[in-house]
Amino acid sequence: MQQDFKIAPSILAADFARLGEEVENVLAAGADIVHFDVMDNHYVPNLTVGPMVCKALRNYGITAPIDVHLMVEPVDDLIGQFADAGASIITFHPEASKHVDRSIQLIQQAGCEAGLVLNPATTLESVRHVLPKLDMLLLMSVNPGFGGQKFIPYTIDKLREARAAIDEIVAAEPGRKPIRLEIDGGVTADNIREIAAAGADTFVAGSAIFGKGDYAAAIAAMREQLAQV
Ligand code: DX5
Ligand code: ZN
């Protein structure tokens, strides 16, 4: 069965001096979602961009969903700012919020979809009780903070576990909103098929897309693999 797979290029690997054009080009090349990595040099040892840049992409004319991955601590103050800046999905790391359930509520009340991000060492069990509230679960397959790292192999087992947990929630409540299962870090055309087979349906890729000269060819190579799942 052909599933509803989504490809989400990470802006981290784009040319920031030409960000609007880069995002426009990658969407025209077949991407579905813009993955917007926000780093604060506190929760992770790197610094990127904030709500003003998200807003600038909307002003530039980007209409595709913007998936804001918050690698910041604390979380709550930025939720409203990103909602106002045009974010579609906001995900955060549970370790970075004192009150995870409240942060999820804040995101949804602001009119965005909410997701949690699990670091490689963070267990699925630790978020079991809030899983049914989520619109997205994002599993990190590298330690957050940098692009261009290698996919951590044990994430495959974790994806299988997450897929089973999500399917169980959806089966218990037919017709409910879906929970997307996103993977982030070290995704390439060489491993995307195995990652999809383990249960991911949304694929972040930075260097494997923006690091290539031909974005359309890079995305097509991924879709070719996904068509075989
Ligand atoms: C890492 C970021 C990722 C990163 C992925 O902390 O969350 O989104 O940009 O980059 P690649 O695809 O190069 O591993
Ligand atoms: Zn990310």
C-alpha cells in the first residue's frame, strides 16, 4: 500500500543568505513540509534562527506547512511567537519544558499542531500518557544540535515501538486525528526505505537534500525508495 509519506527538508543545511529562495526551490522540487530548526545555544550547543525568520518566510510567500522544531529551553515563551509567525506544527523536547502537558495545550490553543521530540536516549515510555494528545511524534536519530551526522541504528527499533503505540491509539478511537511519526537526523536515500518500513511517515533531511546540487533529483531518489515500502 502506498502510504502518505511526507518529505521535510531541514533549513539547517540551506544557504541562510538566500533562505526564501532556497525554501521556494526545495518546495518546487517536490518537498512537502519545511522543517525549521530552532537552536538556542543552551538546550543544544548551537544557535540558529527564531520567529522573525519564520515570519519572513511567510512574508516571502511560502505557504507550505512550516514544522518548527524547538531545541530551546524554556519552551513556552516561544510558542505564541511562533504561532504568530506562521508556524503550522510546533514540536519540543520534553526535557526542555517543566510542564509538558501544559506546553502541548499552549501549542494547540495557539492554533498549531503539537508534537514531542524524543532524543535518542529518551524513552517512549516517558511520554506514554500524553501520546494520545499529540499531532506528531518526532524521533531524533542523531543527538540534536547539528546537521550532517550519522543515523543512529537503534532508532529503527524505537520507530517500530512508536509505530505500534500510535497504531494502538488510533485503533482504539476510529476516526480520530492522525498522529504523524517523524524521523530527524541522518536520513538519506540509502536508508529512507528501512526507516519507512519501521514505521516513520514524515522524513526530515537536511544535508541529503540541501547538500545536493539538484534538489529535485535528491527528493525523487527518496520517493523512489519510499514507493518500494
Ligand atoms: C539536528 C536537526 C536536524 C538536522 C538534520 O539537530 O534537528 O533537523 O538539520 O540534518 P541532517 O539531515 O543533515 O542529519
Ligand atoms: Zn530538526
